[in-house]
Amino acid sequence: MARLRLGWIAAIAALVLASSMATSRAKVIEEAWTEGGLHGTLAKPADHVRGPAVLIVAGSGPTDRNGNGPGANPFLKTDSYRKLAEGLAASGILSLRYDKRGVGESRTLVTREDDVVFDTFVSDAIIALRSLQKRSDVSSIVIAGHSEGGLIALAVAARVPIAGLVLLTTPGRTYLTLMRAQLKGQLPPDLDASATAILDSLAAGKRVDDLPQQLAAFFRPSVQPFLMSIGNFDPAAALAQTKTPALIVHAGRDLQVSAVDFDALRGARGDVQTLELPEANHTLKQSPADRAGNLALYRDPAAPLDPALMPALVAFVRSVAP
């Protein structure tokens, strides 16, 4: 099993990154991007001529291009994707991040939640990828998917050749299996039994109309088409079936995606590179050990990314994408 270590390639990347980040943020240029009704942001260094690009794909829920939720006071406000883009640009790498359909400036693409399925998001990522491929200043593309975005990235890699694949705190089990694990021990016995029955039905492709009110947020009828479409997608099997160079990033204090998922992904192929961030949580930021401190990072956009992440990411992109 290959493990990404901060050897000479990453050491050079770290020096470049540290030097670049110390300079003015004015050297990072951001441009509005739109294609097929999607809206996003291109970030690049001011002196960019041509080189690799990274497509950043957001995680689950109503998450925008920067890693934030909707509204004036969202539960999720991390700016994690903005920080990824800024770190890449500071190291000379162009990136594209976009609002998921139904979110932010892409919100008008969804009028009915029932119409959105897993393949909808995969197709959107391919639209963004094709847009980058058409640019004369892009030589090759790496997709970096966070959480559910990693599942989307895996599905894209099965359809479109790319230079590299970065799975940031991505599930290694099927979506519905992960939901079972996340709900385990969180519900009273009667609701736990109901949740198990609902998940069994969805896994079998059967909609559920009779829902306990307490579970409606998870299994409301309008989200069931999406859950059925993604529910049995096996990320470890998908990774095993692609030959695309891959970097798997695991956060040791992740409350949503566990070491079980990391082990499933790194065990899928013998040539994947890995990066373990022992103190990071799902937001890719270093977290206190206590749960309250961990959750507080979901609403702390000022907190920096784990310091080991950007050097490793830059090194991987440079190694696979000419």
C-alpha cells in the first residue's frame, strides 16, 4: 500500500506554498464561471499561463462553492473549499468550484427536489469538467471530491478520463450503510426500528410513504428518489474498477466518515496514495478532541485547513497532472 509521505516532492511543495501564502492575496485572481445553468468561481494565480486544474466537488446537502450552507445564519459555514482554492492558486494551480444545483447562484436549476438523483450531480460535475477541458490554459484535470463529492468524483472518473482523483473524507461504504452507522445509537428503540425498515425499503428501491414525523427530515418523500439512486453505489468497488491515480485523505476526528470508510477505500487498490490527518475533522480543519469543539468548526470560516493538507494535495497534483 502506497502512503503519501512528505518526502522531497511534498517538501518542495510545502516551501512553495508557505512562500506563496505569505504574499498578498491580490496575486490570486478569481473569475465568475457559468455553464449549463451552474455557477461557480475559477481561482488562479495572477501569472497563470497553462498548467493542471483541480475541480472541487462539494459534499452532501445544500452546500455552496465555498463549503457553506444557505441562509444568513447557516449551520454549515466553513469556507473550506474557498481555502482549498486559495491554497492551490497560491501554489500555481488553477481550480474551479461551483454551487451545487439548487444552491446559491445555481438554485434555479431545481424546482422539485424529487427530480434530483445521484446522476444529476454526476452530470453537473461532468459539465464543469468539460468546461475546464475546453480552456487553453488547462493541461490536465484532477477532481477533488469532499464527502459525498468524492462519490460523485468516483462516478465521473468511471466515465471521463482524468489525471487524478482526490477523495477528501469520502465514504468507503454504500450511502445507506453509512446512514445506518450514523443513526445507530442516536434514536430510541422504536424509531431505530422504523429507520432500519425504511433503509431496507430504500435499498430495495421501494419508496416509503408512511414516515414517523421524527424521521421526516432524513427520509421525506421528496428526497427518497435521491437516496434510492445513490443508496447502493459502492465507492470501494468503484475505486477498484478505475486505474486513475488516487489520493485518499482521512480525518482522524471526523464525526461523519470513519476509519472504516478509509480502510475500505485504501484496501480497494494497492496503488492508492493516502494521507492521514489525525487531528482534523470533516471540515478538513484541526479539531479539538471534544465533540462540542469539533462541531464548532462547522461554523468557523476563519479556522485554517489542517496544515498538512495543502502540501500533500499540491504534491499529488504535481505528480500526476502535467
